[in-house]
Amino acid sequence: MGTVYLGQDESGRKVAVKVINTEYSQNENFRVRFRREAESAQRVRRFCTAAVLAADLDGEQLYVVTEYVEGPNLEQAVERSGPLTGSSLEALAVGVATALTAIHAAGIVHRDLKPSNVLLSPVGPRVIDFGIARALDTFGGVTHTGELVGTPRYMAPEVLRGEAISPACDVFSWGCLVAFAASGRAPFNGEALPAVIFQVLNAEPVLDNLEPQMRQLVLAALDKDPRNRPSAQQLLDSMVGRVTPEIAQHTVAQTWKQSAPLRRRPANRGRLVAGVAVAAAIAVTAGVIGVRALAGPGGPPTGLGTLYQEDFTTNGDWPGTYDPDSGYGYGYTPQGTYAIDLNADNPESLTAAPIPFVAKQEATPGPSPTPVTPLGLLIGVDVQTQDPVGSGEYGLFCRATKDNYKDNRYEFLLTSSGEARIRRVSGGSGGIIADGVVEGLTDKLNLYVSCEPGEGKSVQLQMWVNGNPVLSATDTNGLPSGDVGVVGRVQPDGESSLRLTIDNFVLRGELDG
């Protein structure tokens, strides 16, 4: 994709500058996707990753600036010093799984996780080059020279078959990576590309030098069916218990320093992730572990499975038609977003996300199968407001009555004047159950909301703007689960108007049934 240069910022700190090849930079569709992925990569929290510091997304020459990580990559280290063993191998496995939880929480699939993309710093492994390769999908999943996007020895079977990309692809690559670190060989070997692809698709992996517990986890990650693989968070939970990414990263750093993985030393084969287990026990005693680990102090939950996401770069299943000439209506735009115009002719819009959940199958003949509906949910979206006139509000909704959103729903709303509110609508009548003010609200922001089942019939409702907590409320007589989507409205006074630009819609959580 490009060339990487060593640079430094004004303070003298070293940085890595990846300059994208001109042949890609000049493709407008690539630029749209590149912008999206680079902006998402900048939101990845710095847990065992080389953070994205800056990017030029508009100039003729596209580039990305990341932290410079001092140290060899995993491939170089294994060639130089041999396979990792004991606590060094365990710390690597935990560190990379921690990085994947942060990457997936930002709505990104790495797609090219391999030994050369894991750098071994003095304080532990760091994953690099996440979130950018997906931009090459502009060319139909392969480059114009016919090369696959990724490295076949570490690619999941569904990717090689041209099927849907998901976080499960990275979990498969994690299994390949750990197997390589333990033995110095990829689990699916072969001299020629066809032989490698055949083994990935059909053969059992070769897993040498892995202890039973780690071997079992790697085997689960290398399942041919992505539906059977654990998530990155589940990998982390299996190795260290339910801890926050901060604790996992800290423990990896301490274990890494003690094990000195870049020096040859006798194997230290204790029980799985012995050093990390100590920190997990301390965390439990201190009450750090909860039902959900937070992304930061008060931030939205991480580690949830991705149920659905839409980046709007190609026309999909969301409704509507948008006229780019008049700028009227609602629908997909040529800029790779979804636009909603609110005005005198269209003062209110409730657009449900077309979530393709699998239907329940009835055991006996009867009515049509009932769709599996979301229960505990985290919903995220990027929103930009344009040309506001008069009074208006916008945001997300959840638990909406199927096919008639005016009946029941929860709304999470913002206004251009900085007000925030959570609104409950039941039987067509609404009331505000929490409100407040957001300081420094701009016309472009990231909004996350959650609808979680509480005790009895209650529902826990929370709202975050740009990663900061804004409002929370409990509805003791909660609405039933239902549809989710985007809401916007203006005062029906014939003068108020507002344009919403929606991007990067994501739904995470669990399904009822």
C-alpha cells in the first residue's frame, strides 16, 4: 500500500509515517474508504497497539502517522532468537488479544494480523497497521494486480473464499500468530500459494510446542467456521479472567519485562498465563471486575460482539433516496454517508436499521418465524449536523415497536444548543426521563447509547458523546425489545430545518434467543 518512513514530531518524539502509494491516493473511492478507516483507527484506544496520531485525509498525498515502536517484529525476533516459550509466549498471546479487543471495539477489522505486524517493544507486544487495509476493498477485495488483501498463511478460510469479513477473521489470525510464535512455523505451511490455501481451507493446523490449555484455545480460534470461534474478548477472558484492558496491558508489560522474551532462555512452563492470573486475582479482590469492562473512566462498554455495522460506502439496505443535486430527502450519498433532511415537508424522521437477524424456527407448524430481536445493546454512530435553522434535535432510538415507531421507543437526543435528553415514548405519548447539558458540543460528534435489561422489568439507559458519559436513567417498567435506528426532528413551524449526515452505524451486544 505504501512506504513507511521514520520521522519525528516537533518535540523530537520518533514517529512512523506511512505514505500511501500514488496509484491508490488518486482513486476517489479509495480515498473515501481510506478516510473512514483512518478516522476509525484514530479512535482505537492505546491498549497494546501503536496508536494512530495523525493523518492527512484530504491532500494529494495520503499518509498516516503512528507511534514509533522500538523493537523487532515477531517474525524477526523468532528468526533471531527462536520461538517464544513459557510466560513470554503467554504474554504475547494476551497482549495481541488485548489489542484486538480495542481494535474491534472501534468497529475495525485488522484483516492482516501476522508476525511482521506485531512489534516486540521493551514493554510488550504492539499491533500495528490496523484499520487501513480495508480501504483496498475499493478494488473488489483484491488489488489491481490481482493480489489478495492480506497474507494467506494467516488468513481465515472465509476470507480466502471471498465471503464476509468480520472480527472472527482476526481471531483466526491470532491463532496462527500464537502457533508461529511457539514453533517458528505457521500452522498451515506449504511452499506454493495453492498449497497454503488448500491447507487453510481443508487441513488441520500443525500446533507444536503449545501447552494443553493454550493449544485448546488456539484450536478454538482456528475453527474453520467463524461462528464457532471465540471473540477477542472471550480469548482474553479465557486467559486472564474478566479484567479491563488497562489491567491486561499493565500485566503483560510486567510479565514481558520479567521474562525477557528477546533473549534465549530455558522454557518457563508454568500454568497458563501464570503472571496474568495473579493480576486477575488482585483485580477481583479490589472489585475492579464488573459485568462489563469499560473503555475508560465512564466510557462505553467494550468487548461486546458486533451484531451489525454499516459504513454507507456502497448503497445497502437502508431506506430512502437522496437527491445530491437538490439535497432533498434521505438516503445514501455519493460521499459514502447517509443523509436525512428535516424541514417543513419532513419535520420528523425515524429510520430503523435493517438488521438481518436470523429468524427463530418454530418447532410445530404455525405463524411465520419471529425475528430474533436485540436485548442488551450498545448502539454507536457518527453524526454531523449541517445548516441548522430554528429548533431541532437528533440522535438514536431503541426498543421501538415493529413497523410503528410512534407507539413505543426510547430516544437519546441532542440539540445544536448542547442539550441532551433521554425520552420514553409509550402508546404514542412521550416524556423526558433524564436531561442535561453537553459542554463544547460541535457539529460533528460520535454518539453511543445503551439499552440494557436490569432487575425485573427495568431497563438501564445510558448515553455517551465523544466517549464521555452524558446521561443515565433507569425505567422500572421497561419497554419490550424492538428495533433500533436514527431519529431526527425539527419544530413543525414551517421555518425550522436541519440536515443530518450519518456514518459508521454499529450495533454491539447480545441477542434475545
